[in-house]
Amino acid sequence: MPPLLDVRGVNVHFGGNHALRDVDLQVEAGRITGLIGPNGAGKTTTFNVITGLQETTGGRVTLDGDDLTNLPPHKRARKGIARTFQRLEVFGSQTAYENILTSAEIHRGWARDGSDPRAVAEEILHRVGIRAVAGDRVDAMPTGLARLVELGRALAQKPRVLLLDEPASGLDDAESEAFADLLLELAATGTAILMVEHDVALVMKVCEWIHVLDFGAILAVGTAADIQQNQLVLDAYLGAA
Ligand SMILES: Nc1ncnc2c1ncn2[C@@H]1O[C@H](COP(=O)(O)OP(=O)(O)OP(=O)(O)O)[C@@H](O)[C@H]1O
Ligand SMILES: [Mg+2]
């Protein structure tokens, strides 16, 4: 079966900085795929390319065979691509519930799927495990919880592909373990997840397939076991930790 999300031959230049070099990356439905690598390797830039926020100097992005390359971000979102940001993007003055509700209302506005945004928001609060803080303002929350609110906002768009940029930063060990279970549950419902994360233990635990980016190029692709034994990856990233 072809991959759900297929990134082929993507190049990005920032002036003289060749930030992405012929990047290929595939993401499958129902699976958690990891994208790891050192700071500045190009992981967030890859997310920006997939979501349409970053122009390229060549390459294609297709979703289920549908070419998204020339679509603006909101149209890609409507096709089923949702993301969270490395630098949190939430409405700080709103509560967790209001943040997710707003996203569910926007989704219903264009999807016209007859969904009840309040019911959707309630269900997501429960699923993400933040019902206890539903009424709290997000700017008063610890970062880890605020990141879960942002994840809830992304889920309210009912994505086929979910891109998570360092979702576990700010989580303690117990929260990180609960988060791993949540990711596995989401994938089990068929959602494709692509996760950028520096918490290597989490990546190795949940990712069936891992891409390693270094200096803008894919250095290695494989299972957690392959990646942990790959000498190039050990030299460039894992061994340095
Ligand atoms: N908007 C921009 N303008 C100019 N250069 C940029 C821009 N965004 C990123 N870069 C550069 O592109 C390269 C890749 O950055 P990117 O943020 O994608 O890395 P990353 O892998 O996400 O790193 P980190 O793990 O630190 O988040 C870096 O050299 C960075 O300085
Ligand atoms: Mg980044």
C-alpha cells in the first residue's frame, strides 16, 4: 500500500543555508513515525513544508495520492493534516475547554459533518486526560498540560495525519508515560502520527518507524532497533546524549 503522506525530494534554502536536502519521508496510517535529529537539522522546517507554511525549491507533498504541493495551509488542514507547534500555539487567555471548543467549531464550520462541537470538545478533554483542568486558563498551566490542550485542538480537526513537534517537552516521567499510551491509542484508531521529539526513550518506545535528519538530509530510516545500532546515527545524534 502506498504511504498516506508522501514527501519526496524536498529542498529548502534560507539564503545560503541549504536547510533541507532532497528529503524523502513517508507516513503510514495507524502508525507512529518518528523524525529525530540534532538541533537545527531541519525537523521543524520539514513540518512547515508539509503544512504549507514553508516554500520549497523543489519536491512534492502528497496525501493519499492527492498532490498538496501548491495548496495553502488552510486547504491542507481541510484535507486532514493537523499539527502542534514547537513553540506552543494556544489561546492563553481561554480555558482548555474553550480552546478545544473553538477548534471543533471551526472544523464543523467547513466540514458540515453535523458534529456537536461541545460533545467533541468534551470527548477530547476526556481522551487527552485534561478534564480536571478543563476550566483553567491555559496561560496559568504548566507547559506539559498546555501542550495537551494544543494536541486537543489539533484532534478537534479530526486529522488523518497528526504532526507533533516536541510534544513531550515539559512532561515529567509519569506524564510522558501516559502520553505514550495516548499516542498508541490514537494510532490504533487509524490516525497517522509523525512526531519530532528529543525524548529518545519515548521515541524508541512508540515509533514503529524512524527517520533521522542531520544537516538537512535524511541520514537513516528504520525501526527503533535499526536506528539505535546505526553507527552514523550514534555519531551524529544518539551517541552525543
Ligand atoms: N525562518 C527561517 N529563516 C532562516 N533560517 C531558518 C528559518 N527557520 C529555520 N532556519 C534554519 O534552518 C535550519 C533548520 O532549522 P529547524 O528549525 O528546522 O531545525 P530543527 O531540526 O527543528 O531544530 P530543533 O531541534 O532545535 O528544533 C537551521 O539552520 C535554522 O537556523
Ligand atoms: Mg524544531
